[in-house]
Amino acid sequence: NEDCCFAIENMVLMAESLGLSSCIIRDICWAIDKSNQERFGIPKEYSCFMSISIGYASAKNKNKKQLDYSKVNYLK
């Protein structure tokens, strides 16, 4: 499961670097069971752990908070 999480994190970061938005969707896996995997093009030997939606946001968040680096602690 950890490998899946690392892969998803990298996909989300890559999407952002390409100017795309993304959303990790954990709770959709209940809908993707063995009976409908073919519909989604998922091989039978695979199982759903997480999914991601990637695309263009309809609007950019103009109120996006910036990280206040004065409140970040660094360990050396």
C-alpha cells in the first residue's frame, strides 16, 4: 500500500507541475469491484486502492494561502 501512496503522490505533483489540477479520491474504490472492473479497463488481477482525478480546474483559487516560512522549523 505504501508504494501505491508514493506513486499517487508523484502523479499529483507531476500534474501540478504541468499546470493541471488533481484530486485523490480514496472512497471511490467501493464502486470498483470485481463485477465492473472490465467496464473501467482494469485487469482482473488488479484491485482498486485509490484513484485520482486529473484535469483542468474550472477556476484558479485566488485566495490560495501561501506558506509563511517564518513559522516553519528546520532541523539541521
